[in-house]
Amino acid sequence: MKHLAIIPGDGIGKEVISVGTDVLEAAAQISSFDFDGEIFDIGSDRYLETGELLTDEDVSELRKKDAVYFGAIGDPRIKPGVLEQGILLRMRAVFDQYINLRPVTSWFPLVPLKREVPFDIHFLRENTEDFYMGAGGTFGASSPEAKVKIEREMYKLDIKLDARSSNGDDFAFEIGLLSRKGVERFADYAFRYAEARGDKKVTLVDKANVCTHIYGFQRSVFEAKSKEYGIDLEYMFVDAMAMAMIVRPETFGTVAVPNLFGDILTDLGAQLQGGLGMGGSGNINPGGLSMFEPIHGSAPDIAGQGKANPIAAVLAAQMLLNEMGYPDEGDILRNAVRHCLDAHMTTPDLGGKLRTEEVGKEICSFILNTKR
């Protein structure tokens, strides 16, 4: 029995996670996989009512679970960044989910490219460091000092800036940091992942020609790990990678990318495979508490209308099953998605006419009728 924390969150998160849990229940009916799910009220409604984001009690209770199944976060009534940093990014940091896995797969006929060459890129995004650490602030003539405090599972950092400008102007800053241990474990995961997939190379994406210190440091670690694992290492600058994803996506397999660039490239990848409604992701701590979620946001403009595409949440559930040791069940979920696409049983964003819950019922029906 696996114990799951279910966090529907905001907007369409509630709708797609409802479908996702139904799909997991269908998978449990035809296999040895079994689970119970506890719903956690973490999101905008609770924040507006109590001012609470992710509490210490939440963290304590979540640690008792085997995995987290997460919907979406975001609400137009709340300033951007409050929920994202106070809940989502904090969860990734608190539970040390240092790998963000986002597959980009050619779900034909949804792929907008003219070329019909299949591709299957697996982006491994470092998830706890780089420029997404929340290490920022301001300074100026009246306040030349700025302090930044960072807490991670591996370390705590206290940074003090004493900056004085010749023209007395005000400045804002955001610090990107990479630790040696952080890069080493990221590289280890990437090369092991490539090895398991049968890939002959790992592609490392950066901007080392401009951000020479932070990404030159990362390159040196990956070079050493490449020799250790006997797997080739390819470098791509992030701007060149964006272009290459359009003209030759089939040439990439396992791709390692730092946090900020990973966020951008994987949204591009989502469009390549048919839109944000087709993208699942995993925030992974090997051996620890991992969290699985669709990559789309809360989409408050369509919430409650039955228009939300639940496929991304289903593919996130597939990743959850794979990570928990049920790859066969994961394959069944993936086959169910393929069935819906082939039969045009989809929501309007994919050209279909079904409502969110109707797509869910079709996926569940396929699963329950799968012969084992």
C-alpha cells in the first residue's frame, strides 16, 4: 500500500487531479498497485483565509507519505510569486527534490513541426539551485547593505553584500549559486539516467560563454563525471538549444539543464509535443519524497468550466507509478492517453469536444479493459 498526499491546489488543479486520482484507482483495480490518498488543503483559498502557505505542520505530515500528487498553484487575487515561492519552490527545497524530470515526446499528430520524425527528449532540470534560489534583494545610497539567507537540505548560507555605487543609484539583484555537491549529484543522476535509457550521450545546456564562473564550474564537474561513467558529454548554449529543438529535436535524448533555463526550455518542449496540457513532470528526490504534477498552471480563466485538459495530470501519474516501481502500470496509462488521441476523445484545446471528466472516464475505461 502506497500512501499519497493529494494537493489539488488552485483553479483547474482541482479538476485534473480529480481525474488523475480516478485513473490511479483504475490502475489499482487491474494490478498489484494499491494506494490511499490524503487530501491536503494547501493553496490560495487557505492563504487568503489564514495567511498560511506551507506550514511546519504541513511539512511534518507530508514527510509521512510516499509521494505527492500535485495539481496547480496560482490565483489572480494574490501577487505573483507569493504562492509559487511560498509553496511550490519551498516544497522542492524542503524535500530536497533536486531533479525536475520533464519528458518531451512527439505526440503525433499534435506536434506543430512540419517534420514527422519522432523524438523523445527527457529534460533533467536541476531543481534547487541556480537563479531560482530566491537569493535576491535591493540596495542603494540609503541602504548599501543587503543580506540574503538560503536554506537547503545540504547547507545553509548567509550572504552579506556591502555595495556602494558611484552615482548613488538604486539596484536590484538576484544571485545564482551552484554548490559542488549539488552539481555532482545532478551529474550523477543525469549519467545514470542516460545509461538506463541506453543513451550514448548527455547534453548539458548552459550559457558558459557569458556566465563563465557559474557554468564553467558546472562544466568541469560534468566533464569528470563523463569520464567516470564512460558516456559522452555534449555542450549546448541555451539559445542554440532553443533553435535546435525546433529543427532537430530527434537528435537529443537525456538533457541536463540548470534551473532557470530548464523552466524556459521545457515550456518550449511542451508546445512541441502539443501544448501545456500534454506535459507531466516529476520533482524527484531519489529515496526521498518526490512530487508529481502537470506543468501547466491553474488557468483561472477556464476553471470550473470542464475545459481543462487532464492528460498532463495523467502523464504525471504515469511518472509517479514509474518512480514507485510500477512501470507496467505506467505504460498502461500512457497507452490510454495514446488511445484517446487516436480516437479524438480529447478536450477542445486538442481539437476534441469532451469535457475534462469525460476524457477521464475514457482513460479509466481503457485501463479497466486492458488485458494483463
